[in-house]
Amino acid sequence: MSSQSLTAKYRPQRFSEVAGQEAVKTILSRASAEDKVAAAYLFSGTRGVGKTTLARVLAKALNCLKAPTPEPCNECAQCRQITAGVSPDVVEIDAATHGNVEEARRLKEDIGYAPLQSRYKVFIIDEAHMLSKAAFNALLKTLEEPPGRVTFILATTEPHKILPTIVSRCQHYVFKRLLQPELEAHLGALLDREGIAFEPPAVSLIARRGAGSVRDSMSLLAQVLAMGRETLREQDVRDVLGLAGQDVFLALMQAFKDQDCLEVSSVLRSVLDRGLDIGFFLRELAACWRDMFLLNQAGEKALSTLELTEEEGRQWLAWAQLFDARHIHACWQMTLEGQRRVMTSLEPAMSLELLLLNLAYVPRLLSLEALEARSAPAQGPGGQNAAPRPAPSRPAPHGVQPPFGAQPQGGRYIPPTRPDAQAAPRPGPYGAPGQAQGAVPPRPSAPASPAAVHAPADPEDPDAEPDAEDFEQPREIPAVTAKPLGPATWKGFVAHARHELRENAPLKVAVSQLSGIYEDGGLHVEGNDFQLRQFKDNRQNLAALQALADAYFARPVRIRFGAAAPRAQLSQKELRTRAENSALFQEARETMGAYIIDVRSKA
């Protein structure tokens, strides 16, 4: 390999040699061929995607002796001078070091002179966002009405820092990151020109580490090739760049499956001892969760969409079947959200360890919606469980009777209890077990789907729920035989309903306007009187909502309607006491030694 750096040795000299950016290359090449050049261009995009390179190629194409032409010849004196950086008519300015107003005024003086040797005078301002506000203002009039045969090319990685008055005077082209296949093809062609054999996974790993930047990828490639081996191997790439291998992630998955905190810490220690790149390690871990989620949902059909070999794909397919889809989805989200916290932490190693331990114990964690369901009864004096406060009774409306086996208690619907198997009678008219001999049968005038009668909530109880109506038939709830279609939350259900009701706009809007919560196998729906009556007074809408809920949660769902009512505000002391007595906090404290820092109301 030549002693010259790969970036300098293989810098593109023609539009066709630039990797990616097909749309921008086509526009600039055609502008050069038709000699229709804008007064100012603004190239923006991440580092290493070809902004300055294309600016130089455009300058050569405009000033080539064969112009107007779509490509520079790279043989004439003008092309060679611009390539060498000695052309008097192509000026490159680094705004990071020459961004003050004096430099801008000096530039305005130079613009007044006609080109000395070339057709166009081209000013390339790199890192244009570093120009001062005064320098930008000094260039405003020049950019708006430049002299003939003068063009500006501003290149920047932060276009939001450039004044809008400057942007409005430029043709703005956004340079995109290169896709993984484009980078792999570019690096592979470069290695072929160098005559170096390579393993495809090694090139793929460098391209993934380069994150869409050609310059970064070529710098990483040169770093690995400095080892002097005849073949570019994947293991060499991981060793030189500090990247974790598949064995590390498979060991982590085993520790997550076993919920083995010691094994998690052991794997983390090996990662830190080997000096692996923590940021890229988290990116790779997030990619593992993403691959597992697709494999868990689509099975073998997802193998063709993943950037994995056949052997690796089969291996991850087996692991994907060992985790629940909700577990994988939660870990994927936690990993993505934890990347910034880890990389900005004063103790990144400890922050990473906390994240990995949280991933291991996800199945033990409870959702906040299940807090009341898992909480123990409040303790009374002397540590004894306080008896529940009896709710005042209310006569049932005419023609409406509570379902058999259900009793109003605290404003909640209580499903009927199943009798002993030895004395199980035939199902009753409502799907519940038959009544004992001598019991009063249900009134025949009761509707097929009676509304559950509830006692009024105590206005002094801050936890009391508003009155709700239950339109679900009291039937025995069978065991869940299918997986839910998404997260067991109201937000997830609404997203599913909006998708399914895309052809029924009125019902889709009606569902979107509601609010609610899913807990204890029931769906508590709240809204104003108009919103609720669209379902209470329309059995067709109610049936559609019931069918959507049963299908989404993969089980029969009790739907209750209630008017949204503001809850009484609790003091900070009361909130902390309630949180400390909750089953969620008790379990977290016993398992991980958790403690409460702050408590806020979910108003």
C-alpha cells in the first residue's frame, strides 16, 4: 500500500467518482454542461459525505478548457491547477480561522476583479457556519447581486446556524449519509484497487462503524490496514477498533435470560478490560434487540431483511423465540434511550452497568398502571390491615340489574367467581354458572348486555373513580391463547384502532377523542358526555369497539365508560407515603435496593 493516505490518494476528481449523492451530482453536472450556474450554492450535511469534494469538482467543470462540459477532463492546465490548489481563480476559505468581518470585507474587494485565467471565479467557504454575524451581513449584498462569472459555494455541517437571509440567497442541497451497501461497495472497490484480499464481514463492520461517512470509513480502513496483514480479517477489525464480537452479545443474552446479575457484571468487565468502544457497543446492542424483535414477529421471513449471515441469522432466530415480544420491545427502547445517558454520564461504566442490569430484570419490573392492582391494602393503626371503606348503596335503575355473581364494590366491576368444578351447573342465560336452587332468577326484562350498577364514589376519597358503566357481558374469562398485538396500554390500543378504522373516519375520530386506561383485564374509557354517547347510544359503535379491544389484547375485555373527573390533589407527604407503601416500590427495594428520590402526581 502507498504511503499516501487513502483519503488523499482516492479523492474523487469527477462527478461519477463521488460515492453516493446521486441527485446532487446529476444537478451540478447538468448545470455545468448547460452553463446555467447559480450565484451561490449551500452544501449541508454530516462530515465526510463529499461536500468540499463536489465543490472542487464543480469548480473544475466550470473552468475546464473543454467547458461547458458535464465532467472535468482533469488533463488541461486549469483542471490540474485546481486539483493542486494553486489556481488564482478558485479560492478556498476556512471560515473557522478566517470568519471575522475584516476577512469578509477583503473578500468583497477580491470579488470585484474579473477572473485572471479561468471562465469563473469560484469561492469555496468551508465550515460556513463559523462566519460571524457581521461577516454574514457584509456578504449579503454580494450574494444577492454578485458580479458576472462569480459563484459562491458554502459548505457546512450545521446549516441551522447560518442566517436565513443567507440561505434564501443560495441553492441549498442536503448531502445524505451513505447507506450501508453503498459504503461497503465503495470500500470493496478501493481494496480491489489496492490489491488487498478481505473478508466481507470485515468490510461490513468498518462501513457500519463509519456511520454513513465516507471519510470516517476510509480513515478506519487505513487504521486497520496499518497492521500490515495480507488479508483484511473481521477479527483484526474488532481488535484494532475496539468492537465487541457476537460472543459478547450472545453471552449477554444468556445472562438476560437467566436474570444473572453476576454474569452481566462479568460480561461488562470483559468489555471494559478490552477497551471496547462503549458508544458503538450500545449501537450494536440496540441492533441486536431490533433484529430479535423482527425475528420474533416475522420468523424466518425476516432473515432476508437483516444484515446478518445465514448462520448468524439462524442463531439469533433461536434466541428471539426465547424472549417475549414485549420483553424484547422494552429492552430495545431502554437501550436506545440509555445511550445518551451513558455517554454523557460522569461515570459511564457504572451507568452502563445499571442499564444492563435493568435490561436483565425487565420481567420483574411492573408498569405504573398496575401499581394499584399490586398494592397491598393500606395499614391501619397497629400495623393491622384497615378494613375497606363501605360504599353507600344506590338503588338500581328500573329495568337494569347487576350481572349475576358481580357486586358493586368501590366503583369497580367484579367479575363472577367460578364455582367448584364438582358442582358446576349448566351456564346461565348470561354465560355465568347457573344459580343454586331457590335463588331468584334474573329478570327477563334485563338487556342482553346490562350496565353494571356501581355505588357512588366517596367525594373525600382522592382515589375514588367516577361512576362507570360496564357494557361487557359477565362471562368466564378463558386463559390467554394468543399474544397481544402490541403493548397492553391505552395508547397502544388507540394506535391499533386508528389503523384498523382508517376506512371509517367518523368512528376513528370518535375513538381518538377518548382517553382511558387498561388494567385488571378491563378498559376504563373516559370522555365528555358527547364523546361517550357516541358509544352508549350506538350499539354498532360499541360492538366495533368491543371487537377491537378483544382482538388487540387477545382476551375478552371489560369496557367501562365514565365521565372524566379531576382528582383531588394530594400533598407531597401523602404521595410519598402512598409510594412507599406500594407493592411496586417494596419489590424494587428488596430486589435492587431502590429508594425514592422524588414523587410526582400523574395528574
